[in-house]
Amino acid sequence: MRMFVLSIHKATYGHEIARAHVAGRIDFDHLETLSDEDAVARLTAIKGVGKGTAEAFLMFCEGRRDVFPAGDIALQEAMRWVDGAALRPREKEAGARSEKWRPHRSVAAHLLWGWYGAVRRGEVALEEAPP
């Protein structure tokens, strides 16, 4: 059995999200009707919820298909591997690159995360790109 442990900060942010819902500051049913950008803005208004957390929520909890958390370091690193680049792209560069994958950017993110995780767990060897 796997056990997941949250840091005190993440647990606090989880409580803040629950408090916002109970206080009526966030309505998750209404959130589904908003554009991705508006939903991210609504979620990041909650203390402790950053853009990446909001984007991950939209992908994993709402099943949105065209969200790409460009600030995620694992995604940036996997993009670096794809390109065979010396440096990983910064958030702005990763976001611009993800535009090619519209309207399926969430699928691309899942694939890149899967590959990143498999390499990190030693299940897949990372091959260097030919010169």
C-alpha cells in the first residue's frame, strides 16, 4: 500500500481550499462553466493556490483537455530531453512550445509526466540525442 504524505504547507493550502468552498468564496460547480483562464484566476485567489496547482486541478479534477502547466519543472525537463537541449525551457518558452499541441495540451503533459516518471524510477533509459 502506498502512503502519500503532504507537507504542512500543502495540507494548509488544502484546508484553505475547503474553507473557501464552505465560505462560498469558490463554487466548484460554477468553476466548470468558466474558461481555463478564468478558472485559474478564481482558484489562485485562494491563499496558497498557485498557477501550477490550479492548472493541475483543472486537468486532474475537472478533466480539462487543453491545460499545460508550463511552470512545472518535470514537464520542462522532459521537454529538454525531447529536444536534446542543454538547458530546460523556462515557463514562457515551455508555454509557447505547448501551443503546437492545442487542443490536447493536457494529453501532452500527461505523456511527458509519464516519461519523466519512468526515467526517474529507472524503468526507462534516457538516451542521449545524436549529435
